[in-house]
Amino acid sequence: MTTSSSRQFKNICALSGFHYGKYKEFVQAAVDLGRVIAERKLHLVYGGGDCGLSKFVSKAIFIRGNQVLGIIPQALKPLGCLSNPLIGEELDVSSIEERISEMLNHADAFIFLPGDL
């Protein structure tokens, strides 16, 4: 008798720091990551931001027709660091803590990308 303990991922959360700096290689790696995620028919959960590497991942996935969910704390909206218009669907939350909780609820796996805090 054989059993498989492998789990199929459906939703990936990509997280990155606020800035990706001057490294074009990081940007290309983020775009490539988005392409691979999309090719595998996976969905993306991300913070909805427009300043980190996750924006490149989200765009690469979204333009290939896959689902993208941006989880956005209301406090960040007036700061101008969110995609306008948002890529994919938007889930508004009341706090950073709720954002983290929702990311944990919606994602099967996490990928952390470089970036400054």
C-alpha cells in the first residue's frame, strides 16, 4: 500500500520588501517567477503594493490570465504605494495584522523576495 503525502499547491503568496533597489536582475527574476507560477496554473496572493518586487510577479501572472488577489490594509491606501488600478481582485482589511491573517488563510505556500523594509 502506498500513500502520497504530497500536497498540491493552488495559491502562492509572494512577499517582498518595499524597494527592490537598483538590481535589474531581481526585477527579471520576479517576472520569471510570475511566468512560472502562471504556467503552472497557480493563483497569487500578495499585498497589493506597487513598490516591491511582488508587483512584477503579480503583473506577470495577471497578464497570463491567472487569478491575483491583493490584500490591502486601509491605512496604506492614502500613502500612494498601492497599484492603481489594482492588479486582480482586492480584499480590503482593517490592519496589518488582519492582512497577515488573510494571507495565511488564502495561501498554500509563501515565497519571500528580496527588498528593503
